[in-house]
Amino acid sequence: MTRRSVRRSASVLGVASGSAALILGLTGSALACTIEDFSAEAKCDGTQGVIVVTDTDASAADATVSVFLKGAGGVETKVGEQPVTGSKQGTRITFAEDWKPSATYRIHVTAGRRVDQDVAPDLVTPATACAAADQSPVPVPTLSATLTASASASASAPAASPATTASAPAQPAPPAPSASGSGSGSVPAGTSENAPSPAAGDADLAETGANSHTGLIAGLAAALVVVGGGAVWFGMRRRGTGRNG
């Protein structure tokens, strides 16, 4: 091998080595962690506000994320700090923060010697806060819902039993007592024949039917009147005869 061939070989190896170094450098720069790999947004987790930071660093470098609330007069309040390891698909970390509408937060990232910067621009929360649990709209009953509920209630009510709705059967009227005083035949229950008889001393005064003694008493009274009238007439006659004699 001549010197000329050796020089050519060395020259080719040098160019190849330089190209490889350049390629590796460019690749390393492309995979290095930068502030552009980080983003932040304000969200609602149900009724609770949260701040979500996403790391899309493909080199999977370890980083630390800090969140600060900017107040009036440049006063800042630290919300929290969390470690994160990036990924090509994006790694998310969540800070529980009940943020107010239109509030401003500063997101700071530290990743070794490569990154020590704030995410630009600052995070500004939405103009509407997360809805509270007691602010849920109250359903207003509609006319159709009211009618449906009324129909359901009427259908579920027990129907009245036939025993309570049907009218009671009419009681048969007691048969009229017989006009004849023979006393033959059965006497219907509940008639005056089953009632207790009056006292013996009141029988002649209370009874006016066929079994009473009204006729006998009237006859005796008439006889006494006749006898009394005859006695008066006889006495007057004797008194007149005595005066004439």
C-alpha cells in the first residue's frame, strides 16, 4: 500500500467520523428536553378546578414543575410542585386548585442543566368557574308528567269492595195481624201478641176489643139508673098520698 492510498483512506475515515458526529449531535439536540415540551391548561374535575401540565419530552428526562398564582401587585402564591418524566405520548400531572375565573398562573419547569424556564405564555383560566353541586338546575314538572302521575296514583288505589258499595237488602215488612179474634194460626214474631201482658188491675180499663167487659158495665149502669128512677118515683108518690089522707 502506498502512502497515497493511506492518505485517501484516512481522509475517508475522517469525513465519515465527522458526519457521524454531526448526525449524533443533531439527533441529541432533537431529543433533548426543552421548554416547548411543556404545556398547561385549567380544567374542571367535576365541581373541583384543576391545573393539568403535560410533558411531551421524548428523551424521558426527569423534570420538576412548579405552579404559582399571580396576585395583585406582583405577589405570587405557590400552588404546588411535582416531578414528571416526559414521554412521546405525553405525561400529565394534575394540581388540585379551585381556580377563579380569569386568574393568571405561572408554570416553571426545571430539568437539570437543560431547562430552567417558565412556560410561555402564562396560564389564564376560563371566564366561567366550575359549576357547584348546588347550582344544578331543578327540573320543573310539566303538564304531561303531572297527568301521568295522577293517572298512576288513581290506578294504584284499591277498588271499593262490592260489600261496601252494594246497597243492603231491604228487610221484609212484618205481616199485619189477623182481624179475627179466633187466635188460630201462627203469630208473626215481633207482633203485639208476644209483648208482655199488662197488669191484672188495668186489663178492664185498657182493653177495648171483643174480650173487654164494656157492655156488661154499661148494662149494669142502665139497670141502676132505672132502679134509681123507680125509687125516686115511688117515694114521691107515697109522699103525695100521705098529704091527701
